[in-house]
Amino acid sequence: MRPTVQTFFDSATNTATHLVWDPASLDAAVIDPVLDYEPKSATLGHASADALLAAIADKGLQLRYILETHAHADHLTAGDWLRARTGARLVIGAHITQVQGVFAPVFEADDVPLDGSDFDVLMGEGDTLPLGELTIAMIHTPGHTPACVTYLIGDAAFVGDTLFMPDYGTARADFPGGDARTLHRSIRRILALPGATRIFVGHDYLPEGRKDFRFETSVADERLHNIHVHDGIGEDDLVAMRQARDATLAAPTLILPSLQVNIRAGKLPAPSPRGGVFLKIPVRMA
């Protein structure tokens, strides 16, 4: 079956948020929503999430799930904000506990339960959820992070940061728990889906020579044209390329605020006795 998909693009973080619904029942899910964050003033906003809610209301949809493909390092999730306003269940892969176990100590976030219980649903490999007449299936696709997942809904695969448009390639694999060899194996699982499967990516960064943002491709197109993993490129080739390329990449601009919010399922740290809310910046000496 074929779900309907509408994509919302956050230009500040180059993030694609996907609203997907069953056209028969109008049951819907949101994948990787963005909470607006201006880092220079540490100001939070929810215009992006408001746009999602407006589209949901305009189309008469019932939001059932908020699906996170992983704990993002480049934007703050609006998952908890949307959950509080819609009652939708917040879903993530069960391996989020590994990521929480790594980053909660980094931020001395002792309030974070390390069992994933800040989320409503932890999906394991092969688990499914109903979406009207459609089914949400989860494929564990680690490599970018150990908790990355792909959601398969009808003929559409939502791959998060694992795979990008063919002319941009693949995700970095140098975050804690990331691994380029694991990434290659996860991508080959995605590319083993039927060729007509639609692939919706989590970011687009406008590679040189292209002027329009794109978020949808297909398994067949990726197998033919992806610059990093098209058919014929072996695992050792991808590993060598990724390791060399990743060594040149800076950390994402919002990695510190993003991770400490996202391991909390989008919730902010508890207010201080004086009512202030604070994010932490761990300082390392060069």
C-alpha cells in the first residue's frame, strides 16, 4: 500500500521532517520533527512544529505516532512538544539505551533514565505498529549511531541520516558507537528492498551543481547512482572513504544542546530552584 507523504524542510539545520498518513483512515505519523533553537541567544521556538500541527488539522489527520530515527546531533527534537499537545506516542529504536548510556554521563544528566522510558515505545527489529490500514515496520540500521533505525511504511522507507540523496552519498560514522563497516551493512539491507521502494532522507545539503533541495529517491536510484554505495562499491571501499572523509568533518553546530535534549526524548532539564532552565557545555582542554 502507498502512504501519502508531505515533507517539511528546516533550512537552519537542513533537516527534512516527514508527515506520513494512511489515506483511507487519515491516521498519521510524524518522522523527525524539529524544535527551533537559535544557538547565539539559546532561544527555543516551535514555528516548525506549529506548521506540522496546522497541516495535520487542515487535512483532518489524527496524529498517532512521532517517530524518531535516532538521537540527532544536529537539531533538537520537537517530539516531546508534539506529544504533549496531541497525545501521540513517541517512538524510537530500542538501542537508544546505548546512546543514553554514553551521553548521559558526558552531561552529568543524572535525571535521564537509561532504560529509554522517557519514550513511549521502543521498537526492536521486526516490531510493527498499526497506522490505519498500513503497518509501520522497523529495520535496525546502525552505523551512523548504534541506535539508527529505518521505518518502512507501505512502499516508503524513512532512513533518517543513514543514507542521503544519490548525489550526496552516506552519513558520517565517527560519532561514539558509529562504525563505517556497520553502516555499509545497514545500507545494503535498505538497498535489498524492492527497487520501487520510495526512500525519504532526513537531510539534504545541496551538493555542488544542484540548486533545489530534494528528499525523495528510490532503492533503484540509490543502487544505480549513489556516489558512495552504488552497486559495485564494496564494503572496504566505503570504509576507507568514510574514515578519510569523517576525519575532516567538524562537529555539528548544535551537537551539545541537541544530544542532551534528545536523550531526554525532547524534554528540557528540570528547572533550577530559581526557575531557570540550563543546558550544559562540557569543557575540554586542548
